[in-house]
Amino acid sequence: MPAATRKPANAFKSVEAITQQPPQELHTLRGPGRPRGKRSDNSYRTWSGFLPKEALRKASMRLLETSDKRDMSDLLGELLTNWVEEQERMSA
């Protein structure tokens, strides 16, 4: 094989160097745009459950009518946290 068309023996060293580097943090790669949401936050977990339709409808309407910016997951999280704290107080 002629020397001009032959690949150097260390052609994969640059690929190895790239794959050996630790990955960069996601926030350093992100450009301008929407802020990260709960789905991307490791302190939140997706959960599914059943709620009475009428209670959910009324709660949704109340949240829309109020001036605070909570959504249904914020409200449910707050109610659940309050319940756990109350249970802990009662058992102490």
C-alpha cells in the first residue's frame, strides 16, 4: 500500500481520548430556552393515581381562579407533605 493512502497506526487514539473524557454537565451544554422542569429534576418522581373527577375539577378551577402560580402537582405535593408532618407529630 502506498504511504499516502495508508492510515497511521494510532488513528483511533483521538477517538479513545474523546471517549475517555468525563461527560460534561447538561447545563453547560444547554443554550438559552426554557428552564429545566420537574421531569428533569432528580428530587421529583413521577407518580400516577386515581382522584375523584369532581374533586379534581373543582381543585383545578380553584387553582385557575387564584393568583398564585401553583399547579396541581405543587398542590398535591404540599398536601402530602403536610399530611406526613401531621402523622409524624401524632406519633411522636
